[in-house]
Amino acid sequence: MRLFLSDDAGVRELTDGHQPIIRVAAPDLQRARRVRARIRSGPEDLAVILDVTVAVAGDFRSARSAFDAGDSADAGDTIRYAGTVAGLVGLIGDIESAGVADGVTLIAASDRQDLGRIGRDVLRGLASRDQARAS
């Protein structure tokens, strides 16, 4: 699963993918899966990377406040997640196992979100999850 961050500095990958990418936005996982299937059936070998607007905090109520504050007006038709890092790791794992996307781009719901920290925490969580599955 490839992981990207999108902020004012641009888009950067935290993983080591070599396949060219195409970023997609979708309002729900079912639509995202259909878009991926359509892209993957084409002639180009592209990794489909799903945009996910995130608000992460120690609890759901605190995370949700980033969306309620109206800071995420430009979230548009992206998947939106509010909750803990552990929950986000679970969502990303589900996206991978269900064949919804080959990776995700995390977009902060608010300027108050430390996207770099969230990305590093998610990478650690995904690595731990993969180790647990392998044993």
C-alpha cells in the first residue's frame, strides 16, 4: 500500500513505489473501486491512489471538530475520515484488501493537523499490522 501526503508543499510519497500513479477522488469506497477497475482495465500500468481527507485526534469527537469548523471546505468529493490513527490504519488496510486503491493520499482536513506526524504514525501502524498478519 503506497502512502502519499498532500499539503501546501505539494504531494510527496512516504513509501517506495515505482509504478506511475494516477490520483483519484471519490465520495465513497464503492465508487472509488469502480474507478480503479476502469483505470486498471486500460492500456497503461498505473497505480490508483485515492485521496482521503483526514482529521486525526485522540478521539472521534475531537477529530470531527476539524470538519465541523469548516476548515475542510475544499474536501469536495473525497473520502473523509475523522478518528484515531488506529482507525485510519484500519480504513487504509480495508481499502487495500478490498481492492479499492493501490494507495492513498492523505489530505489534512484542517491546518491544525500535523500531516507529517499522521503519515509517519500510519506507516508504523501499517507495518505493525502487516507483521501481525504474517505471524
